[in-house]
Amino acid sequence: MDVDVVGRLLSTLPEDDNHPYRTGPWRPQTTEWKADDLRVVEGAVPHDLDGVYLRNTENPLHPAIKNYHPFDGDGMIHLVGFRDGKAFYRNRFVRTDGLLAENEAGRPLWAGMAEMPDWAVREDGWGARRRMKDASSTDVTVHRGRALTSFWQCGDLYRLDPYSAETLGKEDWNGGFPFHWGVSAHPKVDEATGELLFFNYSKQAPYMKYGVVDDNNDLVHYVDIPLPGPRLPHDMAFTENYAILNDLPLFWDAALLEHGVHLPRYHRDLPSRFAIIPRRGQTSDIKWFEADTTYVLHFTNAYEDGDEIVMDGFYQGDPEPSADGISDKWERAFRFLALDHLQTRLHRWRFDLVTGQVKEEQLSERITEFGMINGAHGGREHRYVYAATGKPGRFLFDGLVKHDVQTGAEEHFAFGDGVFGSETSMAPRVGSTSEDDGYLVTLTTDMNDDASYCLVFDAARVSDGPVCKLQLPERISSGTHSTWAAGEELRRWRTTDTAAEAIGL
């Protein structure tokens, strides 16, 4: 393995830090690496695995003003590229305006999720709540050959080079970017059309908007999705002809909000509501559907089936878990992040566009979340969902599951004690002929070896374990969202003799 340090950023975190989401598996990094020809620990890099896996991570450089929440950490992208039976690794901080300002000041300047907005040192900021740092540490997607990182509560999108993970600046959509409202956590790219679909939300009426960016990077559609008041939507879904947005009953307590307190409450007396709108439709075209009361962080996919729209996602059996019986202070504080406390299970909604009826069914008894599909099936019928299992009481992934939503069959692989993974992306094999003809890629944080690895699985045989295990130059912080970009989608990928030359570093 050919390894170089290419950068370090100053951290002001305390040496005796004991916060569970800044220590142990969540210990942040300060070093940026360039590593070519990654060392193969087990198996071999498949020659028909061609492209890049990117994963975003909350990686704080400074302590919170008072109360740190893991969603507050600065964005760091980890990238593993595969070409010609070899693999390379890069990691870079996302150079957001917030990170640069705090780095210059050497301290936190904005209030985090678990803090009051008026605690912020600066009066500007991002997020639907405002006065937050635009950490861009939530998701990562690839549109038009560029990686885009996002912030969980609406902010700027940052463009990154998909080879080096270097920050290229803010996305502006040829002057059409809605900078005042920003873009929410999970913009969606339709691989079939090259379009990017997104929504954003605010404390200002109409409280939500929805937009479409075409394959020329122009904002070609942007309409209001009126809601009864401020909400906290996190994800959306799309089909070939429709977008599906939501108004779910977990949002800021209205009475407290009048006093500047942004405390989410689960309103058990309200239904879940879903807005279905043609992808280029107007506000007047929205059809609203009511369903069982729940909250959903992530949807896996949606598709059209005759007059019905079918949507899969992770239904929360308990969106507001009780702290009763939990003695550990950190488990009590962060029970809203643990999959077992939230009781997240793969679920299906069927929306009848003619009758307005909604049918629902639970697709699995197993607690999973952070599901991914073969991206070529986005908006089209799918059979397989690859999801994470969680360590009880903690926000850590301890294994992965392949759900067959047609037969109900499941394959499970456990990473082992002290080993925690990332959201698993599906990488279709070069020349693939079926939905699960490809590989699953994930990164692990191994507390036993004090090391991190990239694992590659055969997507058709998950329970067999990884076909390849590659060592990274440093143990990385645990993290969540990821994406896959095939080499054929990337500029310069095949115009040089080696992947390292394409990177230009």
C-alpha cells in the first residue's frame, strides 16, 4: 500500500473526552490520507467491480457550545475506488463555510441540534431552525459526475471531486439554487433520466417546497407543497412519473416553538400524510393520502403498479421511545438514534390513485434501517433491499441484511463483536444481467484491531461473507450514508492508464 498524509486539521476536542459519539467507534479523525494499491487482507478485488464508493461521516473538530449531538459533526468523505482489480482510498473534510469559519476561530460558533439557537455565537447560519452550522455531514450522492454532500436540516450542497474527495465549492444549479431554504438531507438522482429531485422545508409558509434539476444542471421545476405548519421531513421517494413527499406527526411542539424552543414531539393523535405529485406537477396536482401514525427516516424505493404507487421504507414502531428502565445516561440521551428503541422495520405502503385508499403491510419482523437498492431500479420495481442491523441501545451498525421483498426471504451477515459498519451500497457488476448481480461495499470500524477495512460482498450471496477485505490507512470514525458511482458515470475514468492518473494526485 502506497500511503501519504495530504492534510491535517486542528482539533480543539478535550484529550479526556468521554462523549460516546466522539470516542470509541465514533472517535473523529484529523488526518486526510492518500492511499493507492490498498492492501488485500482477504480474498481479491473483483475485476468486474468498477467505480467508487463514497461515504459521509460526522467528524467533529471542536466541542459543542454546551451539548453535542452526533448530527452536528463536520462532514468528512471517505472514498474507495475500484478499477482493474485494484483499489485506492481518499478521505477529505468537506470545506463548508461553517467548518472554515470555526477552524479560523478555533471554537464552535453555531448551536447544535441539542442546543438553543440563541446560544450560537453568530447570528447567521443554516437549517430550517436557523443559526446552525452547515456541516454537510449527512448524505452523499453523485449527479452529473460530481459528488454532492448534504446537511440533515436543509443547507447548501457542496460539490466534491469523486476521485479525490476535494471540495470544489457550493452547487448553484446555474444560478437557480434556493440558498435561502437550502436542500434537505436526501436529494434523489434518477439514473434513468439524469434528473435530481429534492425538497426543502422551513418555519415559513408554505413550509415545504419540491424541485427538479435536469441533466443539464438547471433547476427546471420548483413548487410549493403547503403544510399545516413547520414539519421535520427527512426523506422522499419517486417513481417514473411521481414524487412522494410527507407530512409526518413528529415535529416541533408548537407551543414551545413560540418561545424559541425547538423540541420535537410525536403527535400520536395525527395520521401520517403523504403527498403524491407528478414529477413536473403543480401544487394543484397534489393528492394527499392518510396512513397509520408513524415516523420514517428513510424510504428505500417506490414504483408504479397499475393505478397504485408502491413505496417501501422503515416504519418506526416507537418514534418517541420512553426512557423508563434505562439507567445509562448516554443510552437515555440518545435512545432516539438506536434502531431497537425506535423499532424500525421494513414496511410497504400502497396508494391507490383512483380510490384514494391506502394499504399497508410490514415486510419483515427484523429490525433494520438505512436500506439501499440497486440504483438502476430507482423509481422502478425492485426485489432486493440491503439494510443495516443495529447494536442494541447504540447508533452503530453491527451487520447487514438482504431483504427479498417478493418472497420474504432474508440473508444476514454479522460483522462480529466490536466491529461496526456503514450504509452498504450496491455496485452492479460490469455487464450485470440481474438485480442482485453485483457487489455490496461497506466500510468497517474494527475496535479489536484498532483498524478499518473496506468489505466487498457478492450481492447474491451475502451470508457467505466478504469476497474481499481491504485495509485502510487509519481507523475511521463510524458513519452512515453512502453511495456508489459506476466508473462509466465518471469523467476521465477510462482516459488514463491507471485510476491514480485519473485522480491527478
